[in-house]
Amino acid sequence: MTRLSVEMLAADTVEPITSAGHAQLGIAVLAGIAVIVLLITQFKLHAFLALTIGSLALGAFAGAPLDKTITSFTTGLGATVAGVGVLIALGAILGKLLADSGGADQIVDTILAKAGGRAMPWAMVLIASVIGLPLFFEVGIVLLIPVVLMVAKRGNYSLMRIGIPALAGLSVMHGLIPPHPGPLVAIDAVKANLGITLALGVLVAIPTVIIAGPLFSKVAARWVDVPAPDRMIPTRASEDLDKRPGFGATLATMLLPVVLMLSKALVDIIVDDPTHMVQRVFDVVGSPLIALLAAVIVGMFTLGRAAGFTKDRISTTVEKSLAPIAGILLIVGAGGGFKQTLIESGVGQMILDISKDWSIPALLLAWLIAVAIRLATGSATVATISAAGLVAPLAADMSTAHTSLLVLAIGAGSLFFSHVNDAGFWLVKEYFGLSVGQTVKTWSVMETIISVVAGGLVLLLSLVI
């Protein structure tokens, strides 16, 4: 199987920056994470700065020379950005084209026109899952909020009955399905196969989103019965357009990178010969870079030109899509630097050594570590990146499928119980006009259900594949 083109430095290919014992390393890890948590939660420092300072603190507590710690951090940052930075940028461009052209509105309106009554929560899951494929979670929320509020208002539905399925669809895509930043970085860190991870991720995502979305929304609607706040219904992009892309063309454009990457995984399994011409072709067209680049280029015509955009308007849309992701790229890069500092300090090997004496499965250990970091930092992406760095050595003796399941276990753990230190928590609270308690009873519980169900399904899959 082919791997992501940029190989992260592994623990067995570098000299450790310190030879500290397990106890000191354990204290160093806890101290480094504590510094990050404290800076993010108490001092409201940007996650990029918190991760940078936390990495230096980790090296210092581990007794490592400062110059080697800096080298480890910058090496990890550079390798991570090189591996996933372009993919994040391409995903942002595709998402912006989708939103500005009215393509997202077209998909939403088409599905809603064919759904009603009891089918509406299921329609919202479908919409959010499809929309959520190329979009970052926060962008997806902003895009879907008008739809959720308008459907709830016009159809006289409970806000939670419509909102929870939409949020579940977005959250599951964000935590489990590449090309979202967290899964991409985890795939890179543990050397998983992207196509197989994508296929298994979809397999886990479908039952997870059903349970956490339409089914839980019935309970959430009883717990929190609030009307849709009128003040939060913004103007939709397509209201300022004379025309917009067709449903079929929009859907095909959004699914193109997924189809290409899954096709590559299928060819890898069927042909299984790196020298075969068919596999070599699909190794190229199914690589994340080419798959997303193809979708962006196609989208300029099927979305941008179809909406009547001029060349200058398309260029402006692309330019505007890149500015908001600067922070995301820096956070992901700093997370990679923190991960590399963990690896080169010997923490990864320490986890491997200690886990040999435990009866806990590697997948469950990965899930628990991600849960702990998620609860502490409030960031699913930081939890995914840090946990991937800690458990990367566990993947050394795993099969290709189980390495992909390791990525999914980390992703599932990274979604556990969003609370007040998570920006998503406040985004949902304000958009839906909820109190803190109501947000905990709906959004936070939904995130926990996603984490537990997805983690359980990953463990079950590990027993049969």
C-alpha cells in the first residue's frame, strides 16, 4: 500500500533528545500538556502560541537541551505543514466556492423540497454530512445555521429536532473523515493508508451519525424545548445571485475527491502490484493532493462559472478562502511540532514500553488519550495531533486496516464531551440562543455519544478485520 508522500520522522529514525527515565518523561508530558491547557483556558492565549510554549516546556521538563527541543519542534512543524497544509488550503477553496456560488443552498433546498414531517431530521443529517465533507466544522455550522433555523421556524419543528442531526453530521465528518485536518494529521503520524481510513471512517460514521443525530434529537428535544431565534437568521449567499449551480453538478463536484481517493484504495486492494500501470495511475489521481486539486479546478466551472462568476470573481473567492485558514495551519503545524517533541523525547517509546504490561487494547488506549487531551484543551484537532504523536509507535506492528482503525479511535476520542473550553461549544450556544446548561444537555451530550459510539464501533471492527 502507498502512504502519504511526506513521511514524519519516526522514533526509531532519530536520536532521542533526552534519555530521561519513564517517571521523568511521564511528568514532562503531564507538565507540557498542563502548560498548554493553562495558557489556552486561563490566559486565553492562541492555540499556536500555547502549543509552541508547551513544546518548549515539555523539552525542559524532560531535561533536554533547548537547541535540540527547538529543532524537534521546528522539524515537526515543517513536516506537518508540508504533509497537510496544501490539502487544508484546497479544502478551504472548495468550501468557499461551494458557499459563495449558492451550490450549498442548491443541495439544501433540493433535499428539503423532497423531505417533510418525520423525514426532516434524516434530511438534515444527509445535508450536513454531504456539506461537511469539504468544509471545516466552524464553516459548516455558519453555512447550515440559516437552514436549520428556517426549517425549524417555517415547519414549526423543535429546534433541537432539526439542529442536533445537522450538528451530528458535521461533527462526525470533522472527527473521522479526511480531508479534515485532524484525521489527515493522524493518518500522516501513524503512517495509515488514507483510502482505507476513508472507507472505514464512512463505515463507522453512518451508524454513529444516526444514533447521535435523528435518534438522540428526540431526547434532546424533550430536554430542551426552545424556539428558533429570529435574530440569528442571516442572509443566504444565493439570495444575491441571479443563478446558481445545478444539484447534480454540485453534488458530483463535492464527492469527486472522495470518489477518487476511495477508487485508489479499491485498486490497491484488487491489483496489489505497485508496478502495474492501473495502480500507478490511481496512485496519482487518488492521492489527496490531486483529488482535491481536481475538485477545485472542476468546481471553478461547475460552481463558479455556473453561478455566473467572472474570472476575477472566482480569483477573489479563492483569495478570500485562504485568509481564514492561516490560524488553522499554524495550530496544526504547532501541533505537529508538539507531536515531534513528544516522539523525540522518547515519550512514544515510553507509551509502547508501558502498554506492553497493560491488558488494555491499543485502540482503547489511543481513544482514552485523545479523550483526556480533548477534555483538557477543548480542541479536537489538538487532541488528535497530540494523541497521534503519543501512540504512533503502537502502529508499528499493526496491519494496514488496524492502523486505519487507530486513526479512527483517536478521532473518536477527540470529540468527547465538548464543554466551556471549546470554541464550538460557544458557537452552538450563541447561534441557537441556548443557556450554558442547555448547551451541555444537547451539544455536549451529543458529542459524547458520537465519541463513545464511534469508539465502540472501531473496537468491534478490530475484532472482525
